Amino acid sequence: MDVRNHPDAPDFEELRDIVVEPVPRAEIETRRADGGVLVEDNVRERDDLNVVAYIGPETDGTEAEHVGIPLYRLVQLFGTPQFPEFQAGEDIGWRTDETFKYLLRVKHKGTRGELPPKWLMTIHDSHVRFAASVAEWRDDDAEFTADSTLALTTYALAQQIVLEPVECVYEGIRF
């Protein structure tokens, strides 16, 4: 089911008090150099939530765009992905199910008490589909499962970020 249809997902109005900013590449490199491991809970692949995020106007996926559209919109908003391994021109032979990934810091300034005041999320592709994960820096790569409210909010937020084109007009064409 599209995350917009999930009964426990936040509606668009609840996302207005959230600020999202990319984590600088230098911070990622410093965390890794200090032994930090970024672990992720891929919301799209969680069986208990059973949600997807269609990029299109219809929640049934009938007019869904392919994953290149969200990537294009993310590049418009944040530039190229910050992770060194996702830079153009690098050896990509290791890639299996992800071809891009953005790490974003999320700050919640609203009143929805189930959400923490801040958390990390990644927006990426997963098996050629649009995906998002709740992320944390840890000392090891042990798996974790995020709270379902936080997971659904993260996925809905990721979808909202890329659902509409960035307002830009070039030679009469809206992007």
C-alpha cells in the first residue's frame, strides 16, 4: 500500500513542522574515520508495515514515475549524493541494490509527541524502487528496527520531498 494510504502514516499537514538538511560529506567521512557505522532500517522492505512510496499523483501506482525522477529532484534540491562511494566516476562494481543514497538530518519542531526532536534518514533506491530508511550512527553494523511511527513518518517525508517538481522553468519547460 502507498504510504499515503497507511492508517498510521502522518498526513501532509503534520510534516510542516519538520526541517530536513543534508549531512555534509566531511561529517560522514569524519564519523567513518572515528569508527562509526551508519545502520539503516529500510522502511520499504519492512514486512510489518508493508508500504511503498509511489512517486506520482495516484496512490495506487498507476501513474508512478520510475526512480530516476526522485533522483533528479534530489539533485536539484541537495546536489549530488554526499557518500564518497556514490560519486560519479568511481568504481561501481560493488553496487547491488542501491545506486544513490542521501543522508539527511531531520529536525521536528512540532507537537507530535511520538517523534524524537531529531533523527537521521537516508533517501535511496532499493532494488530499482524509491526507498527511505531511518538511520543511526553506531559502533557496529548490528541491525535495528525503528519505531513504526518514526519509520512511517520518515517514508512519508521522503516521498513528499520528491513528489512535486522543484519550481524551475527553462525555455518554457517546468522542471
